[in-house]
Amino acid sequence: MIIRTVEFDGSVVAPEQPLPGELPQIAFAGRSNVGKSSLVNRLLGRTRRAVARVSASPGKTQALNFYRVNGAFFLVDLPGSGYAKAPASAREQWRRLVRSYLAGSRLLKGVVYLVDSRHPPTVGDQEFVEYLAETGVRVLIVLTKVDKLKPSQRERGITGPTERRLGVSEDQIVESSARTGEGAAELLAAIEALLEDES
Ligand SMILES: Nc1nc2c(ncn2[C@@H]2O[C@H](COP(=O)(O)OP(=O)(O)OP(=O)(O)O)[C@@H](O)[C@H]2O)c(=O)[nH]1
Ligand SMILES: [Mg+2]
């Protein structure tokens, strides 16, 4: 896929708010700070001037942010789950917002769920991926920040715990680094396949 144009089309902050357009969507989900916004920027070729806001302090993305790509589909950057420092009421609000979107969007073609490659998936990750399976949406798992792994870890292979804990197969997992760009082409191709899938 060639990225020709990217436009930020706005944010959705409440479950009753309409989406910014009627286009197929691919959503990016995962714990706060896992690297969702960084990966969206990398995929869209925005490594020097970011479109999606990235921050060293977690909890930056608090809305569903819609990026229109090639005028043809949306990449949707979701707020991170499990950001412990946010007040419980705010966390519950984001959770409701994310779940009502995931369960309700007719045009959602797939969810890219991110897990930090340095740690095995958590119970929270497990619950979220189970929830996605219940909604019937197609799921890709991205193991992020592989540039931070030791060479020995990479040689041993890092997908095993993810396959076991999340109940996914190896061909659903992409190893990536927003820093080096590793995995970006593979992920874009997988996203293209989700968008073309008519089922
Ligand atoms: N080394 C390295 N750091 C990364 C990578 N991806 C993201 N980071 C860093 O991780 C931190 C969080 O990145 P974000 O992209 O803001 O994470 P997020 O998942 O969007 O976070 P929320 O919006 O809070 O949910 C930032 O300091 C990034 O620079 C990567 O591939 N490699
Ligand atoms: Mg973010």
C-alpha cells in the first residue's frame, strides 16, 4: 500500500457522538504507553512531523482519533487501556467509549492490538483480546518496541507467550519497532488484506 494522503478528521469523545465519516476503519488498541500513536505515525510515514500525538507520559490519547488515509479508510488511534494513574471515573469513561465503538461500528474491518515485546501479555491484554473475539472482529497482534530487545531474546523468538496467552496464531503476530520501522511494511500489507476482505 502506498500512503498518498493523511488527514486528521477529528476525535470522538463520547459514545453518542457520530463518527467523522462513513469509511472502513482499522483501530489501534493496547495499554497506555505501548506505542500506538508512534506506530500510527510510522505507518503513515510521519516520523519527522507526527500526526498522532506521542508522549513520554502515558495517557495522552484520551479520545478516538480518526486519521483518513488516501481518502479511502480511517486508522483509528484508541485511548490506552489500563492507565493506572488516571482517576477510576476517567478510566471507566474511556472503557465505555472504546467498547461502544468496537461493538457498534459497522465499518470496523479489524483491530490491531499492541503488546510491548519486552513483557508477556497481561491479564488486561487477555481480557481485551477475548472481548475482541466475542465481537467477531478480525485481530492482528503487534509486538512493539523490538528495538529494545536484546539480540539473544530475538534469537530465542518472542511470539510464544503471546500465542499461548492470547490464543492467537503466529501468522496473526507482527514484530515491530516504530523507531526503526521494522515490521511496518508487513503490518501495512496485513491491514490492506483486512480492508479488502469482504466478509
Ligand atoms: N524504543 C522505542 N520506543 C518507542 C517505540 N514506540 C513508542 N515508543 C516510545 O514509547 C512511549 C509511548 O509511545 P506512544 O506512541 O505515545 O504510546 P501510546 O500507546 O499511544 O500511549 P497512550 O496514548 O498513552 O495510550 C513514547 O516515549 C515513545 O517514544 C518503539 O518502537 N521503540
Ligand atoms: Mg497514544
